[in-house]
Amino acid sequence: MMRVNDSGRVLSLHGTLLAIALLQPLVNGCRGATTAGGNKPDAGGDHGDASKPASRPSTDDEPSKPGPSPVDSETPKPSPDRDDDTTPAPKPGGGGAADSGATGPSSKPQPQPEPDASKPNDGPAPTPSGSSPTDPSDPPKLADEELLVAGGYGGLLMRSSDGVTWETAEDRAGPVEDDNFLVRGLGYGAGVWVAVGGGSKGFTATSRDGLHWQNGAREFGGWMGDVGYVNGVFLLVGGNGARFRSLDLGETWGDPAPSVDAHFRHIAAGETLAVALAESGVSYTEDGSSWSDLVTFGGGVSDVAYGNGVFVVVGGGRALVSRDGQDWSEHALAGVGDHVIFASGEFVTRGAGGFWTSKDGEEWTQNAGDSSYSPVAYFAGLFFAPASPPALFTSPSLSGWQQVWQGLGGIADMASGRPTAE
């Protein structure tokens, strides 16, 4: 402890130290206020202490910021007025979430799973460039084209997809004068063409494309005249009352009908019935297992066709009409030619002064035209008429005939259909 000197002006050591301790906080407070410049926010509220300046309230335009500290300057912390933890960093060369239109954690790219090959792909399958399975501009394939097949003398068999350009089955050629090579009739059914003919011996042949042909397994003792298809069965008719059927698309023939005194040269097939025509009448059947007796007309008939639910026979200046093959009505028709076909919803036959047409075979209308040719087929909007010397003419309107083919042997019959794969 200190003692007072004699003059009384010396204070004790304890008194001096106590005074210094009491004054130090006041000195420090004044020094701190002067150094900070009054910008430090008031964390504890305004207590009316005149030694501290009033703190300025923060605004949206100028938010309050904490004063720097050694820790803050080394490790920046996110500002409390935004959620930096959920905002992705800007992508190189582009904007951040605002540019991509995404916000929050969902905007971060997620890994995509590998496709499962065991699951069907609901999307459209890729197709080769320039092709499409449903593109109507693609050229049709042969199996999708309807073809017209023609047959005649000298084993002639040929096909066309437009009726103008023809391909010939060269391996079928034979002597034109030999009727054993004559193709007399053609039929089509279930994707197969059947050609029949012959002279002293009859033959059949089948084809799925109209160009490549296979000979039938059976040789007949006489010529075969025509072939038709009904109820899943091919029906074959010919000379001396011959009538057969095939259950295997023309490969084999059996079930011969009883012989009759008639030569069947033509056959027409409807939906459920077929009618075979001889010079003097008809015989009909549903499937070739049995045939009707001959229904006679007294001669003079030359051809038969089916359409609009009726069979029509022409010849001898008349047309005969039936729905069932048994009962026939007769209608006068001047100058009827040797053929009748069903084309574009009408029966067409050559007659006096041009052509005659009918929808039902009973009422006929005369139409002007060049009747120099008698059409035997209608295909691709054209009528087809063979001619002699051997040639083929076409016309869209039964006038203005144009020659499209010429050969060594004439054409006897034609049939259209669609080819099928073997």
C-alpha cells in the first residue's frame, strides 16, 4: 500500500489504480465510436445512449450488410436474402436457372436409365430413308399388282400389269397349228391362275404369277374348254360332256361327272354357283361334287357371264337370264355377237349397230361404238378384244381401238387376278 507523504498531495497506490479502472471503459467506448464511423448496425436496440449514433433502418433498395471480419473475408457465406444453396451455378457459356426455365433442385440434370430391351417400344420404328410401309407414293410390288393373263394358240401365255406391256412365258411355246398346245380357257381363284386346253389330248397348267407355269398331273383324253372357281373349288369343263373339280388349286383333278352329249366351252362362276355352257344348253353346280342335268335352249348360244347376281347367256338374237341356273327368262336382242362380259356394273355384248349394255340382262341399251372388235375382257379401265391376224386391241370406250400386241397365234381367253408368293 502507499502512504501519504508529508505534503498530502501524494495519493495512495490503491486509489490511483481504482481511478484508472473506472475511466478505461469510457475511453474505449469513445475510441470505438470514432473508428467505426457510425455504420455498425445496432444489434441490441436503442437504449438512449448519446455516445452511440442511431442505426439506419435497412430498405429493399439498400439492404443492411454485416461489417467485414477476418473470418468473413476468407470464407464467403451466402446472403440471407437468397437461397444460394438451391440455385444451380450458371452453365458454361449459358445462363443459370432463369435461362433454362428451371428452379430449385428439380432443375439439376438427373441421370437417365438405360432403355429396357425387354419392353416394347411405343414409338414408331425407324424406316429406311425414302421408304414407308404406308406411303402411297411408293411403287407397288408385283404381289400387290393386279395382272391380266392371256392365253391362246401355240401355247401362248402372257401377262401384263397395264394391258399395254406384255411378258410372255417362252417355255410354253409350241406349234401354232397344233391344237394340243392351244390354251382355250383361263380361270383365276385364291391367288392361282389355271390354264386349260388341248386338242386330241387335254391339259391343265397352274401359275401363281401368270408367267411361270406348272403342268397338271393328269392328261385328259380330249380337249378342255374352260375353268372357273367357286366355293373354294376349281371346276373344269370340256368336250364330250367332261366336268371335273380340283380341291388343291388345280394340281389334281377328280370326281368326273357322268358323260352327256354336249361340248362345254365356257363356264361362269358366281358367289355360290357355277354355270357351264354348251352349244345347246347349260349344266350348273355348287362345288363340282354333283352337276345338274343339261338345261337345253334349243341351240344357238355362244357365251355366258355373271354379274349383279344373275347369269346371262347370249346368242341367236337373244339373251337368257337366270339366278339359279335352272329357270331362265328369254329377251330379244338384235344382232348379238359371240361374247358377253361383265364390266363396270354392266353386261356388254357386240350387236347390230354397235354395242349393247344391260345391268340385269333383261333390258338392253344400244350404244354407239366401233363393233369391228368383240371384247372378251375388261381390265384397268380398258376393254380387250383379240383380232385376226393375231393381235390384241384395247379401248376405254368401245371405240377408237388401239393395237397393243401382235403375235404368231391368236388369243382365245383372258383372266385377271393378283399374284401370290409360292
